[in-house]
Amino acid sequence: MPKITFIDANGTSRTVEADVGSTVMETAIRNNVPGIDAECGGACACATCHVYVDEAWVEKLPKASSIEEDMLDFAYDVRPGSRLSCQIKVSNEIDGLTVTTPEQQG
Ligand code: FES
């Protein structure tokens, strides 16, 4: 099972196992990882599942769709590694992915 590490805005790190075929957002919710609201349930319509992808992983992930890019405009404190975690699919290739949750969502 791939593992994903979530680091919160205070620097606390949580590493959890993720199901292949789910999303990074669903993995966070299922494991009670704080800092991800996911108000729209993964429909790419709220931007409250915003995360910062670790620099080492930015190029390894499939690129954001134009819909995701547009929705990211509504996220809080967008940075170069910003992604919507509901749009990042879990696969064995992302084993070890590290993301940081922002100070706040929305
Ligand atoms: Fe709403 Fe990701 S959960 S955009």
C-alpha cells in the first residue's frame, strides 16, 4: 500500500496508508488528517482540499487539469506546489508522497 505523509501548518507529520484508486483527499479524510475540509466531496468545486506538494514530487505527479487550475484560484495562499488533493489519484507510483496542508482552507 502506498504511504502518504501529511504535514500540518505547525510542522506535525502524519504518515498514513492509502488505497490505490482513491485520492489524496479521501486518504486524509479517512485517516482523520486535519487541515483538509473537502466541502464539495471531491468534485473539484470548492478548493478546500488545497495542499502544497513537496518540491521533490511536483514534477512526478500528473499535471493539474485546467479545471483544477481554475479552481485553485479560489484557494488560500496559493504557491508553486499548490494542488487540490481531491484531484491527485493514489497509485503505487506516488508511494512516499509528502504534502503540507495550508494554515487554513478557503
Ligand atoms: Fe472540493 Fe477538492 S474537495 S475541490
